[in-house]
Amino acid sequence: MTHVQKNHLGRLRATLRKTYRQRYLFVMLLPCVAVTFIFSYLPVKGLYMAFVDYIPGIPLEASKWAGLKYFKMFFNSSDFFMVLKNTLALNFLQLFFGPVCAISLAVILSEIRMPRYKKFVQTASYLPYFISWVIAASIIKALLSVDKGVVNSALLGLGLIDKNVPFLTKSAYFWPIVTVAQLWKSFGWDSILYLAVIASISREMYEAAQIDGCSRLQKVWYIILPCLLPTMVILMVMNSGWILNGFDPYYLLSNPATREAAEVIDTYVFRYGLQKMNYSYATAVGLMKSAVGLSMVITVNQIGRRLSDFELL
């Protein structure tokens, strides 16, 4: 046996010994691996449905080959640009305003010197994250109701409007309503990580800024925000990959009157796949979402590199 072979054999034995010592950790990992395999890898087989004329009741392998027929059908449909525009616009709004609101809350909380008030604000901002979208949508609809909605009553009382505004049936209001609703549910939870980063900043930096005569606002601008920028870029790149999966707010807050502004890829797939039972077409459109998600990840990564000279990919 050569010297190189002995080295490889020694490394293999060391790896096996280390694996054996950590055998309980690998056993604990097995359920996660099983769940990932069942729900993330096995369904990949169903993507074949986008390339065949699938008919329920007939085995998928026996379906007639259709090639790119359903992709071309989606590209040539009148809904293509509407669905793509709504999907990209609504998600870019969330990607932009989400970090802005979360960082603002984290900075404000870090400056609060009253522990009880700080804990109250933190708890109040975190709670919406744990409310299901069904309950959240019901609350929002009640607030924006035309008949007895708090928002319309307040605007009428202040004299800002002459009659009730149908917020939920006007396409022009849908993007702001959904964006604010998503921020309300998520920005408190998202601020936790930024608070952790702020807490890890060295006190020496604040002391040096204090000696230089910096105000509290200057400390935020020149110390806190630069320290938060790499974390913000990482979170934006990571979130841009899965944020397209937001089905609940668009489906629950939309109606036929707002379809022009509310229809996104997920709701479009739901309508054609489950309601109209056009499975092959819905699968092809859903597969397009992966391409849109990849393009968003690359775009956000490039923006992050320009902003902070930092990139994740």
C-alpha cells in the first residue's frame, strides 16, 4: 500500500469514527431529511405534467407528449403580462419596504431607555406574525368595510372624504392594502435579527462617536446602518427566493372586482389547476414561477453588491 493510499485510508477511518461519535445527531436529523425528501423532492416528478396532455385517471407516463405547448399558451394569453406585473410589483414592494420598516423599528427600539415600554412595543409588533392570514384578512376587511369600517368612519369624521370609499373593490387600492397588511404582519418579527446585530455592535464605536461630538442621529447613520447593511442584503437575497410563495394575502383580500391588480402566479395556478382542472397548464405556469424567483434572486443580489460591495451568490 502506497503512502497516498494510507493517508486516504486514515482519513476515512477518522471520518467513520467521528460519524459514529455523532450518531445520535444523525438519527435526530433523519425526520428532517425524510420530510424534505417527501415534500420537496418527490413532487418534482409532477413537473413532467407541464410537458404532457395530462388527463385525470390516466397514468402520467401514459399521457400524450405536448412539449412546450402549455408554456406557449401562457406566453400568448392575455393574462401573461398582468400576472407577471402583479407578481413582480407586489413582491418588490414587500422586498423594499419590509427591510426599511424592520430596520426602523429595530433602531427605534434600540434607542428606547424605558424597559417596560420597550417590551410592550416589542410584544405588540411581534403578535401579528402569529396570527393566521384568515384572521388577519377578516380584521382588514372589517376595518375597510364600506358600511361600518373604522377607516371610512375616521375619514368621514375628519372631513377628508364626502362619502364612504370602497377600498376592497377598487383595483387602485389593492397594492397599498396588501403591502401594508404584509408589513403589519412581518416587520416586527423581522426586526428581531436587526436588534441582535445592533446589540452586537462594539460600545467602543459609540464612545468614539461621542468623543467626536456625534449626535444620536449621526450615530445611527454612521454606525448602526452600515453595520446592518450586510445583514439586510443577506436577508433580501434569501427572502427573494421564497417570497413568491405568498398565496394567502392575495387570495383572501382579492375579489373579482380587483382581479386586474390582485392576480399573481399562485392564485392563477390555483384557479386553473384546482378550479378549472387544467392541470398541465397550471403546472407549466407554476414552473414559470421558479424562473421568476431565480431572476429575482439574481437581481436582488446584484443590487446588494452595488449598495454594499457584498453579495451572497
